[in-house]
Amino acid sequence: MARDFAVRRSSRAVRYRVPGAARTRLDSAVAYPIAARSSTQLMVRVRPYTPNDRPFVLGLAPRLTVGIPAWRDARLMRATAERWIDQSIARRGEAAEVFVAEDDESAPLGFASVADEVHFTGVTQAYIGELVVREEAEGHGVGTALVDACEAWARRRGHRWLALATGAANARALAFYRRRGFSDEDVKLVKLLDGPAPPAQGAPR
């Protein structure tokens, strides 16, 4: 398995043209199937991370704070997001990968990390640690391309489950993931013990 994945982690990538719902695969060397839908034509290519991508992926750290409650420290959340990205980069190998999506001119559009993790039941599954798309690239199939790359990676690893987490207030991300077949598994609740209570969402009155 490790040798097979090492071969696939080459500099070659799979390209897809996305005119509306039509997709044409241009390079089948690596199988990262895309099922993206876009109102405009956009070429999306997904490839493994390289060290030259570091400034770009770290620059997207603020996007990982979308949906974080206002009562959390924004500065600390950004620093935490940057640490998450650094950790994902450092873990790259047989049991973890970082993917970068780019257009046909090699301009980066977004990135995602995926790795093995152990669920609290003891079952090993794949986990998407970060998935971020540049704001101006949203709605053009980039997120779908990255999810599909993570799914392909997870399947090659023999996983049955692919999991992720996102902010409870990030309505756009929640809707996107649910359309992609993800289901709610658990919810973390927080009570602020000092100061004004955070606004409740959907709580009984």
C-alpha cells in the first residue's frame, strides 16, 4: 500500500474541465474523480502539496475561523488554525496527505488535509483536518474536487468512513458537506461560566 501511494504522490495531477455539469478528464495518471458542478467553466486540478505551497496554505488560515463563535478570541483562533496547518504538513506520509487545488495556470485555489484517525469506538477512519477554498473561488467545484481527492485517498487506505468537523455557525460549509453525503454525528456544547452567556442556537425557550 505504501509503495503504491508513493507512486501516486508524484508531481503529475489529474485535470478536469468543469463547464456546467460536464466534466472531461485530461490526465488519468492519478484517480481523483471530481463530480463538481459550476455555473462557469473552470479547470480544477488537484495534486499533492509541495513545500512551495506553504505560504499559500498558511495564508488561508483565517478562512478556517469562519463559523467560530464571536466569544472566542479571534487572534488565538487564527494562530490555532496556522498550527493545525503546520501539523498537517508535518504529518504528510503514508498515513496523511495534503492536497492543493489549482487552475489551469497553476494558480492555487484551495487545499485540504486528510489523515488516518481512530474514532472513539476504536475504529480507524479517515479524517479531513482542513479544507479551505479561496473566497473568490467558491462555487466553482473546487471544494468538491478536494473532497473527492480526500475520498479517493481514504478508499485507497481501505477506510469505510470519512469524517470532518466545522464550525456550528458556518452554514455554507454545513450545507456543502451535507450535499456531499456527510451526516451529523455529534455536537459539542459550550457554556460560558463568566460574563454574558453566548447566544444559544436552536435552544428551547
